[in-house]
Amino acid sequence: MTGKPDVLIVGAGAIGGFYGAILKKAGCTVSTVLRSDYEVVREQGIRITSPLGELSFQPDHVYREGDLPDEAPDFLVLCVKVLPGVDRVSLVAPWMGEKTRLVLIENGLDIERELADAFPDNPLISCLAFVAASRTDAGVIEHKAYGKLVMGRYPDGIDENCQQLSQLFTEGGINIDLTEQVVGERWRKCLWNTPFNPLSVIANGADTRTILETEGGEELIRAMMREVMSVAAAEGYPMDESLIDQNIKGTWKMPAYKNSMALDYLNDRPIEREAVLGNVVSIARRHGISVPHLNTVLVTLKMRAALEGRE
């Protein structure tokens, strides 16, 4: 017994594996539910290279979908892609206990609602990951930079569950920002994700440095960011325009990085197009806001998907 909470990671890819390692380092019992890497992780664990040092670990239990634990976890951390056809409620339902705290570390807007409706009596903690981490092989993760999490109770506030989880991540070696308005923070993250992720796919999996160095690339990113800001403001979450410069400067400083959508595309996996971009365009239409750059990128992605048979 560790005296620390039992944690179950559902979707232990790059993000789930990395944050699972952080919680393991903090002394938690950490188990995983896996689809594709089950055999490798059961035999070899999750191997991680990181500037934070040695993070590789062997999960305490490695489950397949359809397995059941003897006891429900204290925290269930959901890290799967938010994709059409992926029933996240069904994925977590077998593992949820009466006292299980549900934690989302996922991209996109308005992604909490269906889970909050399905499990109204379980606390829901929504997290945004600011991390450069990639799954490079089965059970292998390359962590290049960052790692901070922004977290808060959904739909708003900070409770004792957030405080406890924040402390665990801090003990594991990463920075945590607690927020009273996690939905607003999702908009702030979209400021980066909504331009960079879809453009990386249109450019055949381009990394961040290629996008910024290409003539007109930085200007396009800035235009898309301004459109995201206008939609966020209409939703009641205004942002200071200085955040555009902060995001651009931070991206120039980081190593050339292929984001998760680029890697999904290059590996013939579905991309989070709607969660990251489509939802922003839909909200813009609802408010009657013109977002020509975002809409052009969205339509181009749809054309590409239809041509390649990915729809």
C-alpha cells in the first residue's frame, strides 16, 4: 500500500503515458487500459525519454478493454482522442465507482458535457495539457518540453479533488495552474491548437518550425489566432491580444515539434478535426462571426479527407 490514490489511465498514449508516469513518480498506484499496445506495455512497461529525467515505469495493472478491476479507482484519467464514433461514456462506465473522480486530459471545446451528464454524482476535473510529447513506438514516448497542466472543476470552481490531484502532479515534478474558469482556459489553449494542429495536416505533417519559417506561415497563424479570439470573446471569454505574441514566441523557442494531429495523420489515424477546429467554426456561425481563415482550413481538411477516403 502506498497511502496514495489508485489511478487508472484510460488511453495511455503519449499524453496518458506521460501523466501516468508523473503520478507514478508521486507514489500513486497507476494502472492502464490499452487498446493497441497491451502486449508490449504488459511485458516492457512504458518507456519515456524526457528532460525531466527517468520516467519510464511498469503500470501496476495493464488492462484490455473489457477487463474489470477488482476495485474502482480513486481517479480515472481519460486521455483518449475526442473523435466522432468514440463513445467516451461507454469507455469509462465499467471502471467508474461511486467515489471515482473523473479527470479529462483532452483537447477541444465543450468536451465535458456528455460525461458530466452521464456521471452527475462523480466529481469531474477538466485539464489542459501544455506538453510536447509524442508516441514514437508501441509503449515508447518521447517527451521534448513542457508538461504543465491547467485544471479546474467542471463547469467552474476549484474543489478539494482538484487540490489533491494538483498536489500529486506537483510531487511528480510538473507545474499546475488551478483555475476557477476551466472553460475559459480551453479557449486559451485553442488559441494555439486551432491554428497549428490543422495546418500541420494540410502541410503533410509539418512540424512547428516548418509552419512558422515558411513565407507567410507566421502571418497565417496570427490571422487564425485573431479569429479564435473573436469567437471566444463572443462566448464570454475575452483574451488579451498580447497572448498571440506570447504563443508565437513560445513556439519559436521550442524544438521543432510534430503535434498530435500531425502524428495521427501521418500514421493514418483519425484526427480531432471537429473537437479542435470544427467546433470553433460552428460557434462562430452561431454568433454570426466571420472566420474566413478558420473556415478555409476546415473545408480544405474535409476535401483532403474525402480525397484520401478518411471520412
